[in-house]
Amino acid sequence: MSNDNLIKALEFAINDEWDASHKIVQEMHSNHSNWIHAVLHKIEGDESNSRYWYAQTDHEYDEYQDPLDELRAIQSELT
């Protein structure tokens, strides 16, 4: 899957379409998809699962205070 899929997953996440975003990223295995996956679980309130996905990236759970800001930072990296 390509960056187009990651951008679509981000659009879904930013627009509170958690499930649609999750379906995309759970099929991907890259730093960015794992990072989005981590943020989704942070939004969901599942800290342990979120921390697991952060461990698959080069980012930290506490790096961003606001998940929406974090999603926008990911989006900025990809576009």
C-alpha cells in the first residue's frame, strides 16, 4: 500500500472515522502506518495497545499532547 492509503487513513482519523482509518493501517507495516495506528489507540483510550504500536516506530507516546496535532504532523510529513 502506498502513501495515498496513509493519507486516506489520516483523513479518516482527523474526521473521527476511527474504524475506517484503523482498517487501513492494520493492513500496513511501515513506520508511518504504525505511528497512525498508535495514535488511533491513544484516541481510543487504549494506552497499553497504543504504547505497543509506538514501540514499533521512532516516536514516543508522550511526544504530542494532542492526538489531532500529532495526526496533522504525520500528514505534514507525508504531503
